[in-house]
Amino acid sequence: MSNSDTSNVEAYELRINGRNHEVRDSWIGESLLYVLRERLGLPGAKGACEQGECGSCTVIMDGRAVCSCLVMSASAVGSDIATVEGLGTDGQLSDVQRAFLEAGGVQCGFCTPGFIVAVHHLLDASPNPNDEQIKEALSGNICRCTGYGRILEAVRTVAVQRRGQQRGVEA
Ligand code: FES
Ligand code: FES
């Protein structure tokens, strides 16, 4: 069935980045990735493979990093969804976004939103990851450009920065 088929349409609400978004005239089988990008104007998550293989579409759903290309959008009703658009504050880049830029972990940028979301998810759960844990956490994200070394460097940098900030708060 194509996305233009109107024989099976739904209106529902999704909670994304702390706000409710109404989805209208949506075919019931549309993926969360499609709805984010094409219906809600949130193009941060990218569709590279649309088969759950590359991680470019990663979002956080109820605390889990998921491939939004594999999630049926209507099944996400009632879930808390976080996308790359919700990570910065007041128009400023997040610490992870800044570190990727500074380390040169971005080239074509197609994989980058998925990596950024996955790294936030990792560091929120595990503030002091070793390299093996970083590689494991990012094993579902594929980059065709950077060779991963700079991405790893960016993750290590943010982990160190956050620990420094934490010590400052505790002092
Ligand atoms: S586009 Fe979803 S995993 Fe590749
Ligand atoms: S920067 Fe091009 S795919 Fe990662």
C-alpha cells in the first residue's frame, strides 16, 4: 500500500521532545521516521537504509535508542520520543554536537544525527564508558566517512567534560 492510499487513515498524537504533535491523514502503516520527517517537519532523523541496519534514523523512545524506520508510527502513541532536534537548548548545540564538530566527527553528516542521539543515550546511562562500551553502544550506527576515530574522540571528550562539571557541582 502506498503512502497516498487513503483507505486506512488515522489521526493520533505523538509526544516528541516534550510536546504533543498531532498526526493527521496518516496511513496506519507509516514508519515513525516517515512521520517525523514528512508529516511533522522534524527532518533530523535520516533515512539511509530504512531497514534497521545503519542507525541514521535513531531516536529515543521511552528511554531506549531505536531505529525509527522500524517503528510503526501509530504504535508510538503514549510513548515519550526524543529526537536530535530536542537535544540543544535555546538554539545552542548540545555538548555532544559541539564535540563532534570540534573533533571532526562530521563529514557528509548523514549519519551524524543518529550518532548524536545514540551518544546522548549512552552518556546519560553510563557517564564513564570505556572504549569497548562506546563501541558497543555505537555498533548499530554506521558512518561511511570519518573512520570512527574522531567520533570516539568526541565521545571521550564529552565524558571527561561532564565528569569535570559534575565534580564542580559536588565541590
Ligand atoms: S534508516 Fe533506519 S536503520 Fe538505517
Ligand atoms: S559523516 Fe558521512 S556517513 Fe558519517
